[in-house]
Amino acid sequence: YSPNDVCASSYGVEKDKKLSIKHYEEAAMGGHNVARNNLGVEEFYSFRYSRAMKHYKIGAKMGCEQSFGNIREMYTRGLVPEEDYKEALAGYQEAVKERSSPERARAMDYLRARDGSK
């Protein structure tokens, strides 16, 4: 478990939302794209959609599939304008393209074959 998992879920400790968010912020500033997405989720559920979108955009531009999925969901609900969606899509696609390589493709093929996935 990460320190944030413990703070957010009360695994043996008192639940501390502020400390949980602090850990997400530290991880996000360190480049952890899932932590960035989780900050967006916190903002979304606090009805701060523009702040959520900022976190999701950063995550999407880092290649976080969850962040891009959240942007797509917000766009389909009419919560963000089309230009924001297009910007996030372009950033996400660029990040995915940058991290693609023949070695990664072979590794993914191997894992899919091993696990019997598509």
C-alpha cells in the first residue's frame, strides 16, 4: 500500500482526507500520472469541474488512460468544451506515441499471449 492508500482508506489508521490529498499532490508534482488523475477525481466530486479538468489534462498529456477517459466522460456530459477535449486527445495520443517502441509492442504481445488476452 502507498501512504495515500492508508490515509484514504483507513487501513489501520484514522482516515485523513487532507493528508491523503497532500500525498496525491506530492506524487503528482513528482510526475505520477495516476496521482494526478486522483486529484482530478477529488475535484470532480467536489463539483470543481474546471480544476478537475486541469488535473485530467495534465494526466492525459502524460499518457494516463484514466485521465483521458475522465475527460471523455466529462465531454459527453457537456461539462467541458470541445476544444478542451480535442487538446486532451491530442496530448494523450502524443504521449502514447512517444512511449511506443518495438520492444514495448513485443512485451505486450508476450503478456497477452501468456494471459490469453486479446
